[in-house]
Amino acid sequence: MAIWERLVTDFIEMYRPQAARHGIDVSLHLASDLPSIDFDPLLMRQVLQNLVLNAEQAMVNGGQLEIQTRASNGRVELTIIDTGPG
């Protein structure tokens, strides 16, 4: 498992109990062909935390949170989709 994939997976596994308390179902769709990239793991974890918290706050009655990764032009794209309004 690539470091990028591990970071996202570990973060989501840590977040799942909090998501469950808020009625949020989390699904991961992580690409297996991601390129190796340089990034700051601590900063990326903070980015994930902020994005997930924003999604959680938008879904006051629970909902779906989907996290996707994909390779695009030698880069890694992270997409977070929630069922909150807006």
C-alpha cells in the first residue's frame, strides 16, 4: 500500500466512529495506480480533517461521505463528496 493510500485509509479508520455517531456512512474509492508524490503527511492529514469536518457540519442529519482518489497527469486528485446541502 502506497504512503498516500495508507494516510487516507488510516485517517478514515480513525474517523469512522465519529462519523457513525453523526449518522454518516463513509465509503472509500481509492485508486491503486497512484503515482509517487512528495507531500507533507501531517499537512495532508490536517487537510483531510478540515474537509471531513466541513462535510460533517453540512450533514446535520447524517448522510453519505465518499472519498475518492485518482491519478491525473502525474498528480494525485482527492475528491470528497457529501450529501449535505450546497
